[in-house]
Amino acid sequence: MQFLSRWDNQRLSTTIRGIPLVDGLAMEDIASQRWSPSRGDLALPALTLDEAAFAANRDLFLRWCASARVNVAPHAKTPMSPELARSLRAAGAWGTTVANIQQAAVLLASGERRLLLANEIGGLAAGRRLGALLSAYPDVEFHAFADSPAAVAALAETARIAERAELSVLVELGAGRAGARDRTAIEATIAAVLAADRLVLGGVATYEGAAATQDADESLRAIAALLERSIETFALARAAAPQRPLILSAGGSAYFDIVARALAPVAQADGNASMILRSGALFFADHGIYARAFTEIDRRGGLLIDGLRHSAVESFRPALTLWAEVLSRPEDGLAVAGFGMRDASFDQGLPVPLRVFRDGVEQQALAESMSVTRLNDQHAFLSVAHHCALAVGDIVAFGISHPCTCLDRWRVILGLDADGVVTRALPTQFG
């Protein structure tokens, strides 16, 4: 419970980035302040969520899932926001995915009762920690990955400590990351699950994104091979557990269309299996890595929903914006903005200037005359065209690339309505 208690009846601290210095302001009173980042009301830098864009992305993807006859357990590691996880489940998500025991603790404490732990947990000590956690939640439906007999042994320890009658284990196969690499390892893992007390074979899992490379065609070949291995592994799992409901799980936010096309028919033909995607970042989209991924999805035919094709590029809308102030124009062609590596993702591309505001009024076309060239801890360096009238004090809205490694820098993200006014604060729980 300690993961959430620090936000109970929270009086906002002046140390929380993005929040103006207002003594004693309660979290639930934020909307009444009518703050707008474009007017400079927030303590900059600040990260905001376009509420309408997030909702549109959610509804679009859930419609696509229903049409493709797959389920989704959105990966909570992207925002680590119990409130957003709850909203996705309420809208129709099958459950929630987590990456480790700490994330599982946060989501269980917030009320989630169907979790997919899409990772190996470690050894026996980790098994005991997970067992102690699950002992407090006997009603939770819980599935975890294993790719070796050692990983199975850790989960058997979990089930023993938690005093569970059964704990579901998905055999993970993989490439480039975790996951059994060959049939011998897969068969050994299945055998270990079947031999263990309190464990049941719950299905098969993989992650296709780990097989991708810098070459698009090579990536598609590698992913196709991995999915074919997943189908073969599912057949082994079905032979080992002929009567059990099984899960077939894969699918991040870049290749979910390929995954569904390959694996959904297998689950449907089985008649007692569920295809579960684990996509998370696409609900936020971005101006970088996922914008490029959506372009590739369109090249593969776009999104087919109830017989109609939709453009992924045109349908998914970036929901996150990073706001910062221009701090300095120290020389011609250079501007320094007040954010850096502590505030923004940079592993999959640098932030992109979108709009510029001066005294709350948008300055048309200024953003087109600049680009971010590098970051240090708390400064962004912008290359600015010679004719650009960007000035100290201007507020710049930036699009980001890779939501996962941007959101984890923030304790609070702020929801914005269609008028750019703050609607709520969304605490994150990255630990």
C-alpha cells in the first residue's frame, strides 16, 4: 500500500514539477484553478496529456481489437498511472500488464484484479517477494512469464508462499531479449511447469519488438519467424494441457497488426484460447518513434475495423506535450530552452517544436523555424533560423518521441481539455 499512500488526500508540494507555488492546494482542486501552460500559468517545464487525444486513441484501438477479435492488457509501465490503467480497463481492456513486482504492487493496491506480469521475475528471492505480495490479494487473476526451469522454480516459490492453489505460467519464447530460444528450452520449461506443485500451464507469450532491427524488411522477416515459433510452441502447450483455457500473448505498439494477423486465427481455431495484446504506448502516440511506426502500419494496409480501412497516421493522435520557456538567445541561430534530459525522452529521437506562445498568444510559424539539436541535464539547445523572432520568455510546446521514457521522468502529468486548460493532475507511480 505504501506505493499509493503518499497521494492520499495529497496537498501538493511546491517541489512537484509543473505545479505552481500554491500552498495547501489539494489534488482535487486543480481543475478549478483554470491553469493554461500556454499562458505561463504552470511551473515550467511541465508535461501535459491531451485528454481528448488519449480518449480517441483508446476508443480507436479498442474498436480495432474488437474487429480483429483480440483482447488487450495495456502495459502499465508506460504511464504507471493507476487512474489511466483503470480508465482503459473500464473502457473494455481485458486486464493490465506490468513488467516487474514493484509495478504489480502498485496496480494491485489501486484495485486491479487481472494482471499479466510480462517478464521473468528473477530467482527464488524474487519468488518469495512476489508470493508475499500475492498473499494479500487472493482474489487476483495473475499470469507470469517463464523461459527456463529456473524461472519456473521461482514462480513455484511464489505460489507456495502465497498459498495459491494454482498460479498461471506463460512459457515465453523470444529473440533479442528474454525468452526460450529453441525447442529444447521450450520443452524443458513446459515440463518444469507440469511437474511443479501449484503451477498450471497458462499459455504462450513472446515480444516481437525485440526481434526488430534497423532494417525494416529484415525486421518483418525476423518477426514472422518468431510468430511462427510462437504458433509451434502454442501447439506444444495445447498438447500438454488439452483441456485448459490458454493465453496466446504478444504485441507491442509498433507491430500489433502483424501479430494479430498471425496469432488471432490460431486462438480462434483452438476454441479455448484468448489472444492478448500488451500494447501500451500507442494510447499516447508521439511525434517520433510511434509516428514512424504508424506510417509503416499504413504501408502494410492500415487499420481494418469492421471491414473499413483507417489510416493509423491520421487516426492516432499524439497526446503528450512538453512545455518549456525560452531562457536565452545567447547568439545568432541559437536558443536555449528550459528542459533537458531530466525532463524529456531522447533515446528514440529528440523533442520536436510544435507551437510557440508569447503572452498567451500563439506566434504563427515560429516553431517551423527551429529544431532541437541536443540536450544536457536541464537545457535544450535549439537551432533557430536567422529570421526567426523567437524571444526570451516565449513558451514552446514540444512533441516527444517514446512516451515510456518521457513519462517516467514525471511524478505528475496534467490533463488538458480542448481549450488547453488543465483539467486534473494524474500522479505517476514509478517508485
